[in-house]
Amino acid sequence: MTAIFELPISQEILQPDDIASITGCARKAEQIDWLSRNAWIFFKNKAGEPIVGTFYARLKLAGINPKTIASGEAWQPNFSNLN
């Protein structure tokens, strides 16, 4: 998993085209609705456009819960049901 942290990030935030590609929506209201329904953390700029961090998006798209990393909790397999 460390490889995801080693990939270079050229910009701190996703570009509008990136957000449109992820959400499948061209209009900002629909993008915001999609991001909210799918539990993405984002901010709105003064123009009302959703702003998503590149590193956050990279984690979400890899299936990693960014909140788990931020809290320091590590995922552990549960072997309690194995014989």
C-alpha cells in the first residue's frame, strides 16, 4: 500500500474535468449531489464548485477509507471464525 503514497501528485486539487469524470455529471449541482451521496469529503469554492483534494481522491478510488488513515487505525483481518 505504500506505493500509493509514493506516486507523485502534480496538483493539490482535482480539476473540474476530473470531478466530472468521477461523478459522471457535468453540472456542479449534480456533482455535489453525487459526492454527498457517495460520502466524499469536499469543499465548495466561492463559485459553488466542488473542490476535492487529489490525495483524498486517490485514496477513495483505491478503496481506502481516508478517515481510517487519518485516525491511525489499521485494518486487521478477523481470524476468530477460523478453525
